[in-house]
Amino acid sequence: MPGHVTLEILLKLPIEALIRCRMANPIYISNPIAGDYLTLPNGETKPDGQFVSRFGSSPKTKQYKVVKYSDFVEIYTLGSGGWRRIEHVPPARHRSLFGTFVNGALHWLIKLPNGSVLRSFDLENEQFRAIPLPSSRVYYASFKRSNLGIFGDCLSLSSIGMYASDWDIEIWVMKEYGVKESWTKQLVIKSPSP
């Protein structure tokens, strides 16, 4: 099938019907239902370079975008034919390679020298912002064992805390997007007592 026909089909599908883009160069976007895929042109990120990528859509403009995040950001808007580069982005050591798409933004857990942060990239205005994390001893003790997800329509964080003689699993849900006080501990699983 010609590329322009595949693009037209992909642009008409809801975001939920599309699979994440593959984290490599080149990047492929696929529609497993129709058996179609689109190969994006290579950007400036080197094939062996370390970057994270994610696919999402702007709720207002309905534009589908692929974002590659490394020392800089590259954005490919489906139908544009090429990548755009954004300089001067916040530095990061990524924990979540693919990120999570919710509320019109891509989200990654980021490890910084003085702690960690949840960083979002808004697909509408193409700006980064920090999202507050919940106050959880499990999360702060176990950054390496934490993951972002979606619970209902809300951003969620799951963490496994490993301690000297026990462990905890916590799942937190941000009920009101961007509001730290809205993080709610949805589930706690504790290790059995010895």
C-alpha cells in the first residue's frame, strides 16, 4: 500500500488503535488491526544513540506526533514529512523508556542528581513541565522499581519497595491532573509476616 494511503488511514484512527512506536531508527508506527505500518524518516538522533520515544496526539488539534527525547527533542507530526528539533531541553536520565500518554502529554520518570521528578511534555504547546510526585516512602526508596501507567483515565505510579526484611507494592493514582494533593494510594500489598 502506498505511504500516503497508509498515512490517511492512520490519521483517521483513534490513538488507542495504534501501537507505540518502536524505539529505534527508523521508527515504525503500526496499525495491527489493518496490518498497516508507516516508516518515519530518520531524524538527527543517531541509531545507536540513547533516547526515549513515544507516540501521542494533541486533543485540540488532533495531530499525531512522535517525540524522541535525548539531549534534545525531535518531533515528527504525521503528515509533515520531517522532524523538527527543539534545543535547550531539561536534562534527564530516563527511568521509563516509552513514557505514558495521558491528558494530552507524554510523561517520563526522570532521575536527577538531587532526586527524581515526573516530567511531562505537552503535545499542544510542546513544552516540558514537572508534575509533582506523591509523598511515598516506597517510591523514594525504590525509584528503580517504579513505573508509570494509566488507571482509568488518570496517571498512575506503581512502586515496589524492598527493605531489609520485607517489601511493599504501592499503586498511586493522580485523580486531578497536575495537583500533588490529588495523588491517592489506590492499592497497597505488603509482604507476609514471617
